[in-house]
Amino acid sequence: MNELDFIAALRSLATDPAARGLADDAAVLELGGETLVLTHDAMVEGRHWLPGQDMADVAWKLVAVNLSDLAAKGAEPLGVLIGHTLGDGDARFLEGLHEVLEEYRVPLLGGDTVAGDGARTLGCTAIGRATHQPVPSRAGARPGDWVWVAGTLGAAMLGFEALRDGSGADSSAFRRPVPLLAEGRALAPHVTSMMDVSDGLLLDAARIAAASGVTLSLDTASMTVADPARMIDCLTWGDDYALLFTGDPALVPPVAAMRVGKVESAGEHPLLLDGAPPAPGLRLGYRHG
């Protein structure tokens, strides 16, 4: 069973409205007078970080990618819970965890610690408080909206390659991503849909299109990426944690952002790139299995 099949099977269990049909970045739970936003991501050694990589960077990334999901909902972080597999570099992991929690003023609320053999798996649950109603989702993009991106595309790919190859080039975008929390809160009252770019712009744009029942038409000529000579790689590699959002044509985004396309009525293809569907066989982004 691949990732898509497994998630489809889970939807029959995730019937509570808070789960949003498992088609969003996070769960949104109404609780008394508050709206909580909850998300969980896991990372696996050798897939999400390189063997032998500094565990301080791994701890930072583990928390940051979950905070990015909160950013896509315009949420204010309330705390995190960590699932940790013991192994080499635990002291450095604790140092990096302290750094990221201090940087974003997020308390550690609990979690679990285990030991095991083989590749290590780490998990983080982030809890936030919604700052705007309705809480943004992947659904809601409307024909005529513009498509925008806040953040950089392709820098994580270049950072990974620098770290892998030991070139000495800047690898910080891969090692220590920056969740756009303030930008997400500023955008939440204005967008029609929003998500973070974790698996590649093209794949995540297709996800907004599917959730909203529209087609997203993207224009590479309007995009600034980390390596223009490798435009498609920058749009499909992922791990950038930029914010992809749609909004009314009259919207002037309150944060730095680039307009990358337009929302059209649903057509034969959910995604158009420079006026045509992506080439057959093109991997739009990262999927497990």
C-alpha cells in the first residue's frame, strides 16, 4: 500500500470535522471559545536527514517543519511534544531543541522516548491557537484568484547538495528551515486558500487545486528561484517551507510575496505550467512510496 492509498484508507476513520478530511496541513479543533490547530510530522534518518548529520540541526528542523504547518493556518504556537529515538548525538539534539524552542518562544509540553535498532525515527506534534476565523485551508481557491508564494523556492535543494557533497556552500536552508509564522498570521485574514510548500511547489499547487475544485495555472517566467538554470528542480524538490496562497486579484499581500499564477475553473488537468499540463512522467514533488 503506497502513501496515497494508506491516507485514503485512513479517511474512513477520520470522520470528525476537526480532521478536515485529512486533506489539509493540520487539524482544526473548536474547543470552548478557542480554536486549536494541531499537526504532527515525523522524520526518518537517511530520508529526512543525512546519516552523521549534526543532531542539533535535526532537532531544529523537526520542530520548524511542524511550526510551518501552523504558519499555513495563521496560528500562534502554544507548544510541542517530541517523540525521540535514542542514539548517537542525543546531547547535540538537546542543544538544537533548546535553540529552536528559544528562537520561536515555544514551550516543550511532553512526548515520548524510545530505543530501537535500525534507522531512527523522530516525531513532533505542534499545537497552536488560530488567530483568524475561518482558519485558512487548502480549499477555497476561486477562479480569478491570483496565486502567490511567500518565501524562497529551491534553496533547500541547494543546501542539501552542499551538505551531501561537503562543498562548503550555504546549507542552512536545508538544515535549519525558517517557519514563516508572522507571515502566516498576517496573511490569514486575506487569503482564500493557503498551505506550506513542503513537498514541492508543483505537487502542493496540485493539492490546492484538488481541494478547491479548480485548476491552478502557474507561470515560471514570474518566479524567482534559488537556481534559475534548474527551474523544474526548484519547483519539485520541496523542503522549502514557503507559503503558497491564493487571493482576490485586488489583494496586495501584507508580506513579501511573488505572484506566480492564476486560478482557473476546473479543467481536464488540475495544474497547468506555462499554459500546458506538466510533461507526462514529470515528478511533481516528493511522495513516500
